[in-house]
Amino acid sequence: AGATNVAADLSGSWPRASREWLLAAQPELILDSTDEPEPARAFWARWPALRARVVSLPAGLVTLPGPHLDRALARLEAALHPEVGAAGSEPDSQSPSAPAGNEP
């Protein structure tokens, strides 16, 4: 897909990283799949030194196995390559899987 996971070297089944670590890593893209009521962009905008593009993805779509794996892969493709877009994917604002208020 052309992406590199900046957290690949973190150890453990459920690795945790500090905000300081994230700021030092300076990722180009943050895929946010939280179910928090605050929109992802607003949350990450609290740290202006973090210049990453933030894309909100529905947690149930991208973290749970199920019959909609094709939709999850299309959303990940669109997040990684917005200039190309995902063939056959629905725009985030119209997607029935997108939580209200969380724009990519």
C-alpha cells in the first residue's frame, strides 16, 4: 500500500505510546477509529506540532472481522491514497458506516 507503520517497533500485543512519542515520530497520516463523541480532527488539532493528516474510520468497520471487509479495505485505500480514491467506495460523508460528526 506504500505506507510505513511508525509504531511497528513498539512491543506487546496492545502497544501504547505517549503523545511525546507520537510528536517525535511525526506520522504523515493518523487513522483514528475511536468511538469518542469529539470529531477526530478536533481532537488531534490540540497538538499543532503534529502535522499529520487525520482520517476518521468507523471502529466497527475497520477493527472487527465480518462481511464488510471489502468496505473496510476500500476506506483504508482511500485514506492512504486520497489522490487516487478507492474504486467503488462511497464518499465518507454519505457512507452508512461513518459515524455522524467524524469527517475524514
